[in-house]
Amino acid sequence: MVARIKIDIDRRLGRIDPLIYGQFVEHLGRCIYGGIYEEDSPLSDERGFRLDVLEAAKGLHPTILRWPGGNFVSGYHWEDGIGPKDQRPRRLELAWHAEESNRFGTDEFIEYCRALGAEPYICINLGTGTLNEARNWVEYCNGTGDTYYANLRRRNGHPEPYNVKYWGLGNEMYGHWQMGHKPAEEYARYAREAAKLMKRVDPSIKLISCGWDGLSDWDRIVLEVLAPYVDYHSIHLYTGSSDYYTNVFQPHHAGRMIEACQALIETIRYRQGIEHPIRIAFDEWNVWFRARGEQGLEERYTLADALAVSAYLNEFQRHPQAVGMANLAQMVNVIAPIFTQPDGLFRQAIYYPLMLYAEHSQSIALDAWVACDTFVFSEEPEDKRLRGLGPFPYLDVSATLSEAGTLLTLAVINRHRDQAMPTEIDLGGWEPTGPAAIYMINADDANAINDFGVERVGITEGQAEVAKRFTYEFPAHSLAVMVMKS
């Protein structure tokens, strides 16, 4: 059959929050040291920032950067990472079985965010950390008075407050792997007290409760306690499979998680009479399966993985009322779009959809109607999270419109491994002028990867003649971002 995509610019799902194009860096493997920060490298500036990495990271247009973890944060005591670098203590790091030099700490992180043009998002230690550590960290970053921690920041060379707006109340506290792991009831009580103290230091901050997947009793118990205090509730998802179709369809589970979590949030807001909105922070997500359990988690990504990443981004864009933030885990070397060695870097396959969506998506999400051939697993799906989600359309589409209504972007993933998809595209009453710009991610093989000096997966730019109704053929295993003007 000829596939069909139909767009009605009056069917608006809501405004997309730019914070969905966020990133995450953790003290894990070579993400910080040997990634964004390498003091002795000839490629670094006087601050220790790898300039080639910084430039590549800017190409992703990250709107927000989460730090310092991740599992790392549950053993991290932030005061170890401030003051003269040569006087900072070197610690045994228990989350990832490493040693932490503490040469990259709060002040360096804020400076990196400023250089990157991203909002800082700090996750606090609610594993082995204390309530006073949490409130003191807010005072150090945001304090304006004549108080100890505000003055300590000034003595460390930073007279103006950092005004860190986003603060996470711990990381994955539901997990037995987490240092200081707590049952939901205990975590919720402890996080509530931390939230109270932090808000008393700076009432303007936005807090993120530690969620699981939006489907569990953990999320319900935590939200029933923390909903009055938080502005976001976090959920995490990692997917990935050596089976092509499992890999590219798994991100549909992210959509199910979002919808379940949104329903839970709205139920609790209604029951408790909470007036302020609570949105989802999808603050860890990625394809990750090959490097699980390996030192450094240095995943190498294929074109198929890039299509899966694109499908995640489509899910976030299709749920603009629910998702207020998302952070790819992680930005450099560790399950990352940027991969370095001492004398350079390369951009992995997943770099390019992240860049295209951030560059070319518009601010208003539209409800795209799609009809096309579908895929059905012949046996029980390898990933049980896919149960009940099929049949899966080969075309996965998000449509976004500019505020002025003059730019329309279609992001179309053809997930058929072998066949191109001729598609009739109906723009309704919206009339484009001139050709559309087409940004295509594809390769001769869905398993194609990039490496140092070798780029098999990249962006091909072109044009296509378009009208209110036109036909376009989407190649097999490809992402096409189509930008039209009226």
C-alpha cells in the first residue's frame, strides 16, 4: 500500500518544552575526566575543558545539563569538589568502583553549563547525604545574603549567585544498586524534608522527585507524599537489542510510561487539590545493551540505534503536555553521541538525530495521522515491555509547527529494514511555498557505525518539491526531517 500522512494544523497537542533536548554527564568512566574535562590535554583550554568536545556538544544544542549523577551522586559529598583543586580530597568512588579526584566539582560544572549555553540541573545525594548537605548546596549555588555558604562561594571566586533552578531529589533510590537505597515510603519522607529545607533557602527552585517508570507502586507512593513539593517527577528507560525490529520499536514503551505517569500525576493532583502543574522529567534515556557490565560503558552505536533514538524524541514531542524535560544519558564516551581519544573525537550515529531534532523542530506539536503497513512479531517479543503495543507502524511521525505558523517540520522514521515507503503527504489547508529542505540520516546497512576517521552514518541534505498534497518516498531504515515554509 501507499502510506499516508495527514496534517491538520488546528489539531495542536501543545507547546513542546525546549528542555526535552537535554543532556546528562556523570562521574562515570570517561564522561567527565577524559571527556568534557582533561586538564593536561593540548586540546583543552586553561579551565581544563576539551574545546573539541565543547564544540561538538554545542552542536547538540542542549538546553539543560544534568549532573553529577546517576548512581555516582548517592555517594557524592559536594563540598569535596569546591575550593583549590590541589587541596580537594581524593575519594574512593563506590558506585562505579573507581577513584574520584574531585577536580571537577560544582564551580566547574556551572562554568561548563555557561560555556555550553545550557541550564544546570543538579541532582542531590539522598542516598548517603544529609538534609543539611542538600540545603547547604542550594545556599552555595543560589545564596545572596551574608551567610556562610554564600560567602564560601564568593571566597572561591564566584561573587554572583549561580541561580540554579532545577534540583533532583536523588537518583534511582528504588534500586538495590543505589547507595543508601530506601523503600518508597522512607525515600518519600526523607525527600519531603529535603524539599522543605531547600525551598526555604530558595523558594524559586524547581524540584524533581525520583520516580521509576510511571507504572509502579513506587511512583504512586512517592507522588502521594511529594506532589505538593515538586514540579517534575522523573522516570528512566534504557532499551536496545541486537534484533533490529525489537530495537527500533522498543521506544514505544516510553510512550506508554509517559501516559501512565501523566495519568497518575493528574489523579493525585485531583485528589489532593494541587494547583501547580507537575510534569515528567525523562531525565535518563538511551539505547544501551552491548556495553552493560563493561568498564566505562562505551557503547558503539549503529544506524538502527539512531532510529531508536529518533523514536524516543518523537514520543517526547507527541506528549508535550506531559513531558517537561528529558536528558539523554550520557553526553560523552559513556553510552554517548560523542566519543573521544586523546587527539580527537568522532560523532556516533545517534549524534545526528539529536542534533536535527534540536535544530529543526518547531515549538507546537501537531497530531499527525498516519496510515501505513505494520509489523507484527511472529513470536512473543524478546522484550516483554513490548507486549500489548503492536502492531507497529513502519512509519513513525512527529509534526511540529512554528508559533507564527509559517514553518512546518515533519520528522519521519521509516523503520522497515528493507523497503522504501512511498508516502502521500496531505497538509490540509496549509500551503507550502518553495521546496522543502530535507535532512536525511541513512546508510547502506542498518548496522553501520562511525569510528575515528570513518563516518558511515551522517546527514545528507537535499530538497523536495512539495504542495498541499504531494508524494515522497522514504528510504528503508532512515530518518527524514522535512522543513517546509509557507
